[in-house]
Amino acid sequence: HENYFIEYVTRAANTQAEAHGHWYDYVHVLAGEGTVTYGGTQEGGRDTGDLEVRGGTLVGAKTQLLHAGDRIVLPPGVPHLFTGTPGHTLTYLIFKQRR
């Protein structure tokens, strides 16, 4: 659907920061252990169209440890990066809703 979709994601190591100008991200962690780094500014990313920026480095961001059962919401425009902690994977559902 053009206004929402759901993804099932498993991450190990990830270095791909991203920001979505039109999407709310509602995340429910299913299994594993990982982190979300969010906020600050995204420097050196590239615009991939439709207000999407990928890559670069997050400067001044906060990092939060995630475990099964955790839920977070990332509003449109907030740069973020999900990754598994060393030796772990992070599995989550992400419901994306267009602003």
C-alpha cells in the first residue's frame, strides 16, 4: 500500500544510517540483541529520492540497547541506524506509516 507497509528484518552488523522524510517507523523487537542509534545529524549521506537519505555518519546521536519485547517509534526525518551487538543478531518488525 502506498501509505503503509510492514517489514520483517534481521540485522547483524550494519553501517547504513538512514532517515525517511515521509515515514513514521514503529518498531517491535522480536528476538536477539542490538542497538538503535538515533537523532543528531546525518553527515555525508546521499539523497536517494522522496526525502530518503542513506549512508554517512550520525553525529551527536544517542544509542539505546534493544532486547526482545522493546518497542520504539522514530518520527519522520530522524536519522537512525539499527544493528546487532557483537555476536548477536537483532530481529524486529517495522511498521512504516506515511506522514
